[in-house]
Amino acid sequence: MSFRTIYTVSDITDSITEILASVPGLHDVWIQGEISNFRRPSSGHLYLTLKDAASQISCVMFRNRATHLRFLPHDGDSVFVHGYISVYKKAGQYQIIVDKMEAAGVGVLQQAFERLKASLAAEGLFDEAHKRPLPRIPRRIGVVTSATGAALRDILNILHRRFPCIDVLVYPVLVQGDGAAPQIAGAIRDFNRWSNVDVLIVGRGGGSIEDLWPFNEEIVARSIFASHIPVISAVGHEIDFTLADYVADVRAPTPSAAAELVVPDQSELHRRIRELDQRLTMHLMRRIERARTRIIHLNQKLDVHRKLGDIQQMQQTLDMLAMRAHRAIRACASREHQRLLLSRTRLEHVSPLSQLQEAHKYARRLQEQLVHRILQRLSEERSKMEKVLLQLDGLSPLGILERGYSICLDSNGKPILHADQVDLGEILQIRLARGQLSCHVFQIHGDEKHGVEL
Amino acid sequence: MELNFEEALAKLEAIVETLESAELTLDAALETFEEGIQLSRLCTKKLEEAEIRVQKLLATEDGDFETEPFEVPSVDQG
């Protein structure tokens, strides 16, 4: 009877494990295959079977490696996996412990992207209803991008040119490769916690689809969706949209375009201020005009004597107001002039001289028009007023008496217009330009002659 | 505290609206006008004096944040 060596199951399994571990080629191996039976339990480890037409092999990818995956694997995907062969002793199975997995060809990556996009769309992450409006004029802008990239330089250049009245907070992150997506998402979260910016620009310059991939990752999409601060995506890739573009409140095709979207152009703002200046002036003039019309109107209603005093007072007030307005408008116009002198030195190296001269001329023309218009109105108004005063003088009873006429009043103080209004012997009052007389009627002559006795 | 550009512009716009729509006495209209001119002067000044300020945001170890001046480095990456 031959001698039998008896192993325990564990012993033999250990031996097999050791043998497999001792083959150098199996430590560090790349394998191509198609995924089937893919599972992702709550532990976060990934289980799958890799197969080709004839064979299959079990694979495990532990969570700490799985978090670096660029895409969520799916049954049917063609992939390359890297790892080493090991034995799962409890099942007596050999398996591959996977540390890297890559999509075999862009097709798989694209499919994974389409699946993620569809699922985020179904969740409502892209809905218009969730889009936050951009602030009209932001005070602080947060920028999440590479500190050394062209994207940041482009953004700062444009902001500097268009609208320098802002603070920019840069949050430097990796924008490509492993670890970029968690950094981008973390930066967006930090800005929201810190919450001291009005708007965020998140992006990078152009690159290959692989370079842009972090902006297609779920973690980035979700952090943009969760942001309370409006987000402009600025991934330099004009043709394709990344998931970040779909979720962002506004999508800019390039970082430069994002900078142009986020602030107004300062020359437009200068125009707007000028327009408001003009409206102010025009409506003040209109208001003064209305007051004048009203004075003339009142003029016709008021008692002559009071009217004279009032009109003089009102005229004085009006003159004072007009002078104030004139001064204010002059000040405004001269400020415009100074502003242009200032702008000239600032703009000389960035703006064509001719444009500046145009603006200068325009301002001077505006100033001349304003001053001319006000002076013209004042002089028109003054001559209108003088005419009214002359008319009033002519109408005044005092004026008539000054010319030698008298007014004859009965005992009730009513003016007497006909001789048959009085009786013989009646006492009448006669008002002269200065003083008055009491007279006794001794004869009545009907319509023709008249006589009074002292 | 002095208004920033956006506040000054918004106030100027409101003043123009008031002057255009409300029935103001002459005195009030002139006061409003003068206030408007002050604001427009302030807006222009803000636009012209402004310098863009760039800072870097840093997370500190205790979960807080701080900023430091940021110099734009030379370009070496996408």
C-alpha cells in the first residue's frame, strides 16, 4: 500500500493560491473582455464576470479603486481590466482583483455617458425650472478652474476689459485626470458653504474628450445642481455638451464667453448713465415748463392786485429754480467733460483715438445743446412774463384813474353807469387817482351833458 | 456707507422713474434732480476708478476659509 499524503481543503487551497501568486506574469496583467453579470451592492465593491466567446473569469473591484472609475460599467461593455489573479478561498474560485478598468474604445465611454445623462435628465437635473437667473451686475465672482490654465487668464482679461468693478475669487482645482472631478465638486460645495460670491464660473479650456471627462462625471453634475449660487459652465468645447453644461444655469461655449456673459460692458453702462442724465434734465425742464403754464393760467383768475404780487414772487422763485437747474446741468456737463479727459488717458492704449474724439465731441454737443436750450427757454419765458405784466398794467383800474378818469359810486358803493340811476339831491362818491370826493346831485341831464356840484 | 456701483445705478434709475411719473412740487423735483446727478456722478466715478481684485480662496484645516492675493501664473495647462 502506497503512502498517501492527505491535505485538508484549506491546505490545498493555500497551495494553489501560492502557486498562482508565484507566477510573475499573473501579478500584473491586462485582460480584455466583455462585462456580464455586473453587480454593485451597497458595500461599493463591484462584482462582474469578464468573458469572451469561449471563456469567462470572475472579477472584483474594491470600492477604494472603484471610486476612480471614469464611467459606470454596464453589462455588454467591452473593457480592459488590470489587476492580479487571486483565489477566493471560500468558493474555491480564482478571480481577478481589478485595480484599473478602461473602456475599450470611445463607444463604451459614450454609452456610459448617454446612460448617465438619461438618468440625470429623468431625475430633473436639467429642467429649466431649476435654472437660477444670473445677477444683473455681480459684485464677487467665483472661478473654479486650474490656477495655471489659459481659461483663468482669458476670464480675467475679459473681466478686466469689460467691467473691472468686481472681486474675483479663484478656487484652483485639477481640471483633468483622476481626482479632478472630486476637486471640482468640492470647490463648488465650498463656495456654497462660504457663500460670498454672486455667481460661479466652472470650467477649463478646450481639450480632448478624455481631458474634458471630469465635467461629465456625476459628482460634478450633482454639485452644480445642488449649488445655491448660479453656475455658468465654461468648458472649452464648442460642439459637444458636457453634463456640467446641461446642469449649469447658463452654458458658455468657452471661458472667455462666460466672462462676457457674467458682467455688463462698461461702455454700455456709460451710455446708460448718460441716458439717465438726459432723462433727468428733460423731465426737470418739463416740470418747470408746467409750473410756468400754471402761473399764466392763475394769472387770469386772480384778483388784479394780489395777482401782481404773486406773479412777481412766482417769477422770482421760478428764476431761482431755473438758475439752480442751470447750475446743476452745467456741473453735470462739466463732469462729463472731466470724465472724458480721464477716460482718454485710461483708454489711449486700448481704444482708437478717433472713437474717443467722437465721444468727446458728442459730450460737448450735448453740453452746448443743454445750455442753449435752457438759456433759450429762460429768455422766452422772461419775455412772455413781461408781456403779461404789461397787459395787467393796462387792465388795472388804478392805471385808468392815473390817466385822469374817475369812478362814480352810489351810497352802496356800486359804480354808476347811467344818469337815471341817481335821484336829484342824492350824495355820490367819486374816486380819483388819489383821494375821493363826496358830491351832491343838483341836475340830471339824461344821456348828453353832465354836471356835479361840490 | 457709500453705495456700490449696482446700488447707485439702481437708485439712479428709481429716481428717474420718480421724476418721470410722480407729481412732484417744483422744489421736490429739483431736489430729486440734484440727487440724481450726484448718483450719476458716483456711478461714473465707480466705473472709472475700479480695479479688478483677484484673490485665491483657500480651505483651512479647521473647515473654515481664507483668501490670499492671487498672482496669475504663466500658462502651462489646458
